Amino acid sequence: WAVLGIIDPTLVAGDLGCGTGQFTETIAPYVRRVIAVDGSTDMLDAARRRVGERPNVDIRQGDLEALPLEAGELDCAMLALVLHHAPNPADALAEVARVVKPGGRLLVVDMLPHEREEYQQQMGHVWLGFAETTMSRLLTGAGFGHVHIRVLPTDPDARGPGLFAAVATREP
């Protein structure tokens, strides 16, 4: 939480695949504007309830592969546990690259490879996680550079697969 204090307050951040808006709520007090996008009306309703009437939050409906954003509109973007739902992650990341300005940053948090096929039937996951090499290839293929991937520490109480965080910069 303390790290939020060093975030540039002039940033326009994107919470792409925002779900219930947890990231939006967390970062909104520290940036100029947050644009939260999700394809689900139910998730967007939950996000609106969570963030209330914050003047610097813009909630929009749209798909990850066709974001309702202008080219270069975002200084930074976050995809938290959403990419494994994308039918074509390469296309989704190319679309994210379109809306992040050159030099802008992307943070992807998602699952490491796992064998839990029930996630596909029960939760609509398309992908059973991503290997670090696969994620690096997807990000560079979409136009991101300076890719850094870190396996996140495992919560001893967590029941789900391990997670990683990938940070990358949009190439000019």
C-alpha cells in the first residue's frame, strides 16, 4: 500500500477487465484518472457500487479485444486475472498496446500453468495459466519491451494456482 504514494498523480490508468473494481478503487486516489473496462454488466454494476461517485473514475463496457478507448489514451494499464479468459491473448495484448501510449507501462497479473481443468468448465477459463516464456513472447509480440516477469510469493491459505506479475513498457 505504501508504494501507491510514489505513483505519478498525473497518470491516466486503465483497469482492463476490471471485474468488481478492486484495482480501480485502490489506485483512484493516487492518479489523475482511472478508466475501468469490463465486458460484464454485472461486474460493471459491482464496480460502480464499489467506487461510488469518484469524479476521476470512468467505467466503460467493452471487450479486451476491442477496448472502448482511443489510441494512446492510457499512461499505464493493469490486467489482473483476466488474460486467461481471453480467447486469443495475443490479440488482447495487441489491443492493450494500441491504447497504451508509447513509453507507457503494463502490469499483468495472472496464473502460472496448472492442471485444474475444472476451471474451464466451472469458471469459464480459456487458458490454464501461462508459462513465463509464453507471457514474455506474447508481450513482445504485442509491441511491449523491457519485460520483467516475477513469480509472486504463494499465500499459504490460497487454494488456487500460483501467480506471476509481468511488467512491460510499450515500445515507440
